[in-house]
Amino acid sequence: MRAESSGVVASLGMQLMHCLVFKMARGKLKSLLCLASLLVLLFYSTMHSRSNTNPVRRTRPPSSGTSQIPASLHVCKHPRPIAVVSAQMPEPFMEAEQMRRQVGRDVRHTWQVTSHDLTRLNEVDGFREWREKEAAALSALVQHRLHILQNPPDCASAKKIYCDFKAAGRGIGSQLHHLSYCFLASYGTQRTLILDTKNYNGNPEGLETFFLPLSDTCTSYDKSQMVPWPGERKERFARGAFPGMDRPNPRPNYFPKSIPKDISERLVRLHGDPFAWWMGQFFKYAMRMNKDFQDYIDNQAREMGYESPIVGLQIRRSDKLIHEAVYIDLSVYMEEVEGFYKQLELRQPVAQRRVFLATDDPNVIPEIKQ
């Protein structure tokens, strides 16, 4: 059995080395998975070897009704019997725990170095200028299309879709997520998106306090003319109301994770996550800051010394933890911050590591300062 297991380990090792060496050119994700798998394999190979040379004798729990657990371990009584592991069960090897942690550190370090090398490759492969021009051209094309769609020549006869932005119990992040789905429906059906945010959260002007209106020419609507999703397709001038919970029935084929067919080839060639880029274009259009808000942001940045590089953290707690989220310790966030700066420092010197914190829990502030 020992020889058979060793042979399997060796065979897998050879396959993983072949994967790592000969398939490196097929994509960074596959190569990194190969390397991570190899490191994990080495870990289990060492464990296998140690378990064969240092067999562990496991003792059965006592069969009698008398408990062998020290009295100090009996912390409470329970009406139903609880399975108890024998106190003589061996603890994990110290070497194994240390190796497991080292494998994790090695994989993270390998990712940082490999990511840095791939970034450098993007800078020297001769296509950097093309990427920048193509990204700007594609974004300008989509933004132009949205502008045309949102400013029809005749608003009164234009096809429209109404997006409700006043649903109770939704924060601004959830509302913007809803808005992105409304935009998908608007683009997919080629209807002008009507968005009424007045008096949202008690603000008389709604989102237009901060952002430019979605349309310069078509903002009026008659809600009584709206019909449930998907609207009246047979009519020349269809009007429809998009469902408030982002679950339209029937579900259209242009919903996540679809991208427009006519730009798909260019987008897939340009971007590693085409759908994320596509959704980002809607947010780019919807969140164009007006002059007053832009001036306010610029002044705040100067006052607080906002400089690049900086990592933004949003730590959402309070009521979010009651119904739908789990508590995430601050250390988990800071591991990501540490990883970002380590990777950045491979490319450029960083005089000071900065973090911009947005949170609804004031207890996070003294915690992060520590």
C-alpha cells in the first residue's frame, strides 16, 4: 500500500510539473493553479511520508458508561447525549501545521510575483498603447450610445422604461445595483430609461443633488401609462415598468452575464472580465458628478490629504449583520491591503501606505488605528 501511494504521488507530481512547465503560455490562471496544486501535493506527500514512518496509535473511546473526561472539561449539561472525542486523540503534528501555513504563504507570494511579472509583460509587449486607445474608444462608443438612447428626438412618442428608485429598506448600494439592471433592460429593449429619485431618503432633488440627470431632454412621464414588465411589445410606443426586485419574468437573454454581440469580439480581446467592464459603463454614465458635487469632493480630498496610492475599504456592519451578512474580522480586510501594497512595491516605491475607510460602525475606527 505504501509503495502504491508513493507511486500515485510521484505520478501526480510529474503531471503537475508538465502542466506548470509546458502550459505556462496558456494563461496565468491555469499556470497558477498548476503551481498551487504542486505545492499542496508536496505538502501531502510529506505528510504521507511522515505518517508511514511515524504511525499513530489511536485509542478507542471507553465502552463503559463511565466518562473518562476530566471533570474540568464538563462545562454544561445537555438533555441529549453528545458524542465526545477521546481526550487521548493525538493532536496534529507541529511540523504539519507549520508546513501547511508555509504552503499558503508560498502560494500568495508566488501569485504576487507572477502578477507583477504579468503586469511588466503588459508594459513591454508592445500593445500597451493599443490597449489604452481601444479601451478609450470602446468606452466612448458605449457612452455615446447611452446618450443617444437617453435623449430621443421626440420624448412624447419615445419608448420608455420606468425604474423605481424608492423601494423601502434598500441602501444606496442596493439601489445602484437595481439601477444597473434597469439600464440593462433599457439598453436591451432600446427604451429611454426614466428614473425618478426625487425625495429619495428625504432629499428633495434625489440623486441629481450629486449626479447629472440621465437625460437632458426626456425626463417627463405619465406613470398611469406604464404597464407591467415586459411592456406592450405590439404597440408602436411601448412603455413598461421594470420589476423592483431585479427578477423579471420572463428573464431576458441580455441579463448577466451577457455582453452586446456587436462589440463582444473587441471587448473579449481587450478585457479579462468583459461583463464587469460592460456593467461599469452604466455606472460611469449614471454617476457623472455635477459641478457642485465635484467641487465638494475635490475640496474634501485636499483637506484630508487624499493621495495616491490608497486602498479603499468599505466595512459594512450594523443592521447588515442582522439579516444577510456575516461578521468579517478586520484582519481579513487588512490581509488584502497588505497583499495589494506588497504587489505594488514590486513595481514602485511606496512612501506611505494609506487606507480610506468607509463604514457604518464607529467601533471600526479605533480598531483600524491599532
